[in-house]
Amino acid sequence: MRIVKLVHVDVVPGPDGPIIIPELCVVRSGTQVVWRTADGVLEPFELAFADSPGTPTELRTPETGQKDFASKRMGRRQEVLIIAKPVTAESLISYDVRIGTSHIDPGIKIMPR
């Protein structure tokens, strides 16, 4: 079994507004997940989760319960980076992506390690 330590979720332009790829992100506890715009796209976005998905990497502390995350400029793109929370059973969490006037409703599934 290959252990993945970093997963990217892309926030990309679509014909009717931004889209999320993949729409359902499946990761294991402890995986770093980065939501990011394309290179050169600097429009900020926000993620609003129904339940806390994990801890922002800059805190690196036990579960904070944080549910809302604002993107930050990282070089030539906007990003949100978290560490998926520990779970003992599969945890499906819906969230909204807010970018400009658009709202998108994808999800993340966190699996036990």
C-alpha cells in the first residue's frame, strides 16, 4: 500500500463558474490536503465545512474544531492547506467553496489510517 502524504484539490474556472476537481476528495487521516487555484489565478476563495475537516497546517496543534478557512496567496496562486483529522470510521464532510459570487458544494471523505 502506497502512503500518500499530500493531495491537491484544484479550484478551476468552468463554463458556469469555478469547479472543484475532484468533487469528492477521499483521503486518510493525517494526509495534507491543499485546495489551490491555477498558477497565476490570485482571486481568493473560502472553504466553509459542515464539520471540522482537520487542522490548518500552520497551527500544527491538536484538533481546533475550525470549520471555515480563507485562502492565502502562496507564490502565484491561492491555497488552503489542512491536515485531515484523525477518524476511527469513514467521515464524509460536505463543504462550500466561495469564490467571488459563486458557491460550489463538493465534499471530502476522511478514512481511518
